Amino acid sequence: VWGSVQDRLRDDLGADAYKNWIEPLVFEGFEANVARFKAPTGFLGNWVSRNYSDKIQMLFSEHGADVARVEFATSVAKKAVAANGSAGKAPKVAEPVAQSRATGSPELPGAPLDARFTFDAFVVGKPNELAHAAARRVAEGGPVTFNPLFLYGGVGLGKTHLMHAIAWEARRRNPDARVLYLSAEQFMYRFVQALRFKDTMSFKELFRSVDILMVDDVQFIAGKDSTQDEFFHTFNALVDQNKQIVISADRAPGEIDGLEERIKSRLQWGLVVDLHPTDYELRLGILQTKAESQAQHYPEVSIASGVLEFLAHRISTNVRVLEGALTRLYAFASLVGREVTLDVAQECLADILRATDRKVTIDEIIRKVADHYNIRMTDILSPKRARAVARPRQVGMFLAKTLTSKSLPEIGRRFGGRDHTTVIHAVKKIEELRSVDSQIAEDVEMLRRMLEA
Ligand code: ADP
Ligand code: MG
């Protein structure tokens, strides 16, 4: 069982966290319904106990092992670090001082916060500016003006990042603030444990004693009736006390099927903000920011100009995928000691690029060409013959001829109702120019890669 649990942990926590925290553990076996581990240091045992024992316990259950508790003993000192599943009872901690300083209010059973998810590291653009401003307002404290703050948007758009940022910032401003962040899944798990150990009183007390409650991915409790019920009461109790609540979901409140109407309506009381899919500018901004921080780890790696732009164009709106691509590029370049050119990027990211691969359409070509040359799409389709639009138009026709299977007359028609001989002329012209004009060659190449890759 532990093997399967380990696999899941590796997937869920990521290779780094897994290596740091889970790998050093030695599984000793079950004793009654307690899973026992040896940890190399008290600190590590503590950490895992505080941050991952719920998760480990849950995974054991998923794999058919009914575990009521997970215990970590240090291999050196025989001090056991007990992590009981029931909420409210603070786990016995071997190094309480180090722990409580590191993570703020130690008795709150929140999920660990990612140190990278701060406001400083959050890149703001049109698609997320409102969500960012609202999150900032909440983190700054002061009178509660909207309650709850409801953030929603597709996967990888920064909901969790913003919630962690709120927690970091609120704690920085007021170290005594009781800020509780957890996923809806953890909320449910805590609640079920409380029921099971007949300890719902301390569950209620605990959740109602916080200054800021943040529940991530609330869509998870849809269809889970008793959890919804408890959530509803917690919610009301906190709102009555004027405590701030922040909720996230992948959809707008009204669109979460299986969520009780009264909860939907509560969730709409405050401010509902959506994180829009990223646009090109935001993706590029994020890539530039992340590239700067990667560059500190890999000073030897150089990224050719145009590569970040290419990624911003070609990779989907999910920021997590974008980040993954960049991380891989840096690691790859550092290993093979090569500059990251467009070629290298394409080779190294072939699978990611393939996943976002689509058939190139003429509309897309026109749009990308217009973007690239900073002219309007209507200019490309217009009869204007000024060089500033005629050349891009020819590039567009050339790309349409080489990247799609459309016929010459069809291409002519789509480029503002032109004759097929105009298209032939454009294709010839660009072919000629490519060999003598390096700017044109580069433009065409760049556009081609963006469109096709
Ligand atoms: P969600 O919770 O909406 O699925 P996350 O908050 O987990 O998304 O974000 C996914 C990844 O993308 C995280 O690593 C996060 O830091 C990063 N990310 C998302 N949006 C931004 C942004 N605007 N600036 C910087 N990083 C971002
Ligand atoms: Mg999230």
C-alpha cells in the first residue's frame, strides 16, 4: 500500500517536495489503525505531520487501508510526533518553536503555503487585473467591504496563487492574524474526520475563530450534502462576525451543479471576479518574469530573442503549462550547454507543442501577420497598396500557400477578394526576398513557427 501511496504523493506534490519530505521517511507498518513512520529528524517528522499527514491518511484510505492516525517517530530521539486526524487538537510537536514561527498560527489546520505564490511574483495583465486588485484589497485588511471574495476561472490561471498571496501578505501585515487557507477537499476531509471522532464541536470552534478563511476549489463540495451544510453554517457564522472569506472555484457560483441554491446565493453576496484566460501580453509578461528568475539559477543559459514570444504565442492559456515549458527549456539548455534557439525550443518542447497543435487557418494567418506587423486585419484585406500593408499582405499569402492546402483562387478570395495571379506574384516575391532580405526571412520564419510549430 505504501508504494501506491508514495506514487500518488509523488504525482500530487511534485518531484521536489516529494524528494524533500516523503522520500526520507521509512514506513514501519501499521499498528492497529495507526500508520507508523520513522523520520530522520524531528523537524522533518514535524513538517510532514503538520503538512502532509491528512493527505497520507486520505491516500491510505483510498488504497483500502483504514488509517485513523499517522505517526512519525524520529530515528534518533524516540520522540513520537502524533498527528491525529481530528481537527482542533494541535498535534504534539517536537520542535514547536521552530514550527510556529515558520508558518504563523500553528494550531490552524491549513494547507501549506507555497513560498513562491506572492503578490510580488504575480504578473498583472488585463485578464487578471480585477482579481488581483480585489485580492490585494482583502490582504490589506481594513474594513471588510465585500464578503465573500469569490474568484473563479479555468485551471492554471492563478486562483491558488492569489489566495496564497493573500495569506502571505495578511500575515506579513499582522503576524497575529488567523489566516486559514485550505482546499474544499481538505475542508471536507476535516469535517468527515470530526464526525467520525465525534469532535464536531472543536471543528466548529476552530473554523469560526479565524480572521480570514480561504477555501480553494469549492466546486469540490458540490453534491456532498453534509459538507455543504457545514460549509454553509461556517460561512454564515464568519460573515456575521464580519470576518473575511475568500472562495475560489473553476466556475461562477451559479454554474456549479450540485451546489445548494442557498450556498450559490451566499457566494454571490460579495464580489464575484473571474480570471480571464491569459492573453498574449500577459503570457509574455509571465514568461519574462519567470525567465528572469530562472536566469538566476542558470546564469550560463542564454535564450535567443524571439523564443519567449514564440512560446507566448504557441502555448495555451494555462500558465502552469507555460511555466513547465520554460523550466524544461532552462534545464535542457543547461545540460546540453547550448543556446536556446527556436529550433532547440521546438525540439525540446515537441510534446507540449503537439498537444496544442491545430490546423493552421487563413484567418489565423491574417491575424498573426497583422499582429506581427502591427497593422489592422482590415488593412490586409483592403485594396491599399502602400508598402507598409502590401508587404505583410504578401507574407500572409505566402504563408497561406505554404501552410495550408487552400488553392490559389481561394487564398486570393480570402485576402480581400484578390485574383489568383496576385497570389502567385506574392508567393514568388516573398521567395525571392527571403534570400536577399534577412528581415523578411526572419519575419516569415518566425510567423511560420508560431503558426505551425
Ligand atoms: P489555478 O489555481 O487557477 O489552477 P495556480 O494559481 O495554481 O492556478 O497557477 C498555476 C501556476 O501558474 C502557478 O505556478 C502560478 O504561480 C502561475 N501563475 C498563474 N498566474 C500567474 C501570474 N499572473 N503571474 C505569475 N504566475 C502565475
Ligand atoms: Mg488552484
